Amino acid sequence: MLRIHGGFDMDMMGRVGLVEIPVLIAPDQKAWMDRMIKEGKIAIPPGGTLEKGSLYSMFIRMLLHNAMEEQKRQEALEGEDDDDE
């Protein structure tokens, strides 16, 4: 189920509207994320303090962003292969 949370939440820069979705992860994955946050390996933006939920959200959005960029790169490579034929 995808729902808009309270109208629109915005990313930290106020540029992108965000939607709220329920996310389920395994207990060991949550423990890993908690450890990474505690150890400072999931970075808090300079000069900022964020609650843990926001850090989870930022981390997942970055993973999705990276996956989307990789998909574009793969599609471009496939397009180049098609041009060679």
C-alpha cells in the first residue's frame, strides 16, 4: 500500500516530495542498520541531527537512487550493443 503521508513530506533540501510506504526488513538487517548508524557509517548530514527513522529513509532512498542509476547505465550499454549490430 502506498500512501501520501500528511500531504507531502519533503526531503532534507525541500526539493522532492516523499511518500510513505511500509517497509519490512529482517531483524538482522535492522540490527546491521542500527550498528551502522551508531558507528557513524550511515552519515548524518553536516551540521545536522536526524532521528533514526530519517536515517533509515535516507539510506533506503540512496540504495534506490543507485539502483535506478545502474539500470540507466545498463540500458545505455544495451543500446550501444544494439547499434553495433
